[in-house]
Amino acid sequence: MSLNFAFIGVAGYVSPRHLSAINKLGHNLKIAYDVNDNVGILDKFFPKCLFYNDYNKFKHNFKKIKKKIDYTVITTPNNTHFKYIKFALINNSNVICEKPLVLRSNHLKEIKKLEKKYKKKVYTILQLRTLKVVKDLKKNKRLIDKNKNKNYQITINYITPRGHWYKSSWKGNSKKSGGILFNIGIHLLDLVCFLFGQYKKYKIIKKTSSSCVGEVKFNKANLRFKLSINPEDLKVYKDRKVVRDFIINRKKIDLAKNFEKAHYDTYRDIIEYKKFDIETVSNSIILAEKMSK
Ligand SMILES: NC(=O)c1ccc[n+]([C@@H]2O[C@H](COP(=O)([O-])OP(=O)(O)OC[C@H]3O[C@@H](n4cnc5c(N)ncnc54)[C@H](O)[C@@H]3O)[C@@H](O)[C@H]2O)c1
């Protein structure tokens, strides 16, 4: 069955991955909004889609067709997600919102109330969970270590340098992005929570505006992580331009394989299997919020 979508934030960097997934799955984009109007990409995927760069006009026209809208996609700066999630739920639409779903755990509670009230659901994008290597590990952690009683040692070194633009954009403003733990770390924190459950305790060892080093203890796992967008942190790695090491008990897990397909897989999992709902992603948001304080 072909479903109808609305889209908020359609002019941005990550938007084409969403447009492509909606298109490939055979669904339709009816209406889109962005404060900017560089949205020629719509012609590639959905030439008949309505577009507004004025919020009042978008709201007015959304409301006229709201009975037809099944999902509203949100890919705006992180601090605006909550406002648009509320708008969509109140107008009887399910939501697919980019990571991090929200920046405050009390917003999770409000969203749950609204989901109940309007009988609609909110889903998020945490595409690493769709990778085959992660699914296999979730089913059977003994792929990593045959001794099931052993504690797992996880090391994450995630150094993905960003240029000067980052500091000037909303991504470099922690009030808007939530800072490095939310904007970059959430993918990895979510992955560890997905595999090892709720965290027990955490410790921040060092935090700057461009990096964070810390430890998190889980029931059967100890995580040590370093996240950084500072090119200086690459120096010790000699020739590497980016470091995305995710290691469990000395075994390197390749999170780059099939990454391009991951938004498509996430959409399929949400629409067909109702995965990635608010319950399953709350753990990592609560952890990122605590560690950001
Ligand atoms: N899952 C992933 O791998 C992944 C990758 C990149 C970004 N993201 C997430 O996707 C979202 C968008 O990131 P991006 O890299 O595309 O950023 P971006 O800045 O390129 O795009 C954001 C878009 O939102 C628009 N916008 C800004 N403020 C707005 C507002 N108040 N109302 C409506 N539109 C507004 C901008 O004009 C822009 O087109 C963020 O939540 C980010 O964390 C996820």
C-alpha cells in the first residue's frame, strides 16, 4: 500500500537519504517545508510535492490534507525536533524524526502522552541498528566471545574531523545540537544500549567543545569511548583521515559496510515492523542527557 508523507527540513544535508527511501519504498510525498528554498531535489523524487518556506502557509495547507498524511518526516536542527513532533502528532500524523529524537528526557514523557492521546506513533532514525553485523550480534553475542559469563569490553574511538563550517552552523552550537554526545555520540551510545541494555553508571573523563572521553558501565559490559571532531586528535593515527573504531573484546566491528543503504532499511523496519519507537530509544537519550550536564 502506498502511504502519504509530509516533510519538515527538506532542504538539508540528510534529506536526500529520506527522499530516496520514501521513493524506493513506493510511497508518496505530498507536502514539504523548510525555512530555506534550495529544494530543487524535490523534482528528482517527487515533482508534484507542495512546498512552503513559510511556516504559517505550510501549517494551513498541511491541515487541509492532514487526513491523508500517514507520516511526517523531521530532519531539522536537533533543538527543533520536539516542536515539530508535537505539531505532527496533534495533526494526527505518525512521525519519523532524525536522531537525536529530542534533547531532553522530559520531552520523551510528553511525546508518550501525545502518542496516547492522538493514537499516533513517533519513530526515530538510528540506522546502525539495521546493519547485518549488529543484528547478528544482537541475536548472539557469543559471536564475539564464547564465554557467556564474561564481561564485554567495548572500546569506541570515533574521530570524525569537521571543517571550520561546523563551528558556525547549528551543529557547533550545543544549545541547538545538544553537543557532541547528542549530535555524534547518540548513534554509538544507542548501539551499546541496544546490545547491552540499560546503563548502570557513567564517568566523564574529559570534555571539550569538540571532544568527549568517558566510560559507561552496563550489566555485562564496560564501555570506554572517545568522540572527537577535532582534526588534532587524528595525529596519533598517522595516515588515517577518519577513525570509526568500534571494538568488542578486541574484535573490530565494521559499522561502515552497507551504511549507504541504512536509511532505506530503517524506513522499511519502521513502516513494516514498527521498530525504532520511543521506548526503544529512550535509554540512549537519557544517558546522553546525563553525560552532557
Ligand atoms: N542519521 C544520520 O546519519 C544523520 C546524518 C546527518 C544528520 N542527521 C540529523 O538530521 C537532522 C538534520 O541534519 P542535516 O545534517 O541535514 O542538517 P542541515 O543543517 O543540513 O539541514 C537542516 C535543514 O533544516 C532547515 N531548518 C533549519 N531550521 C529550521 C526550522 N526552524 N524549521 C524548519 N526548517 C529548518 C534548514 O534550512 C536545513 O534545510 C539533524 O537532526 C541531524 O542530527 C542524521
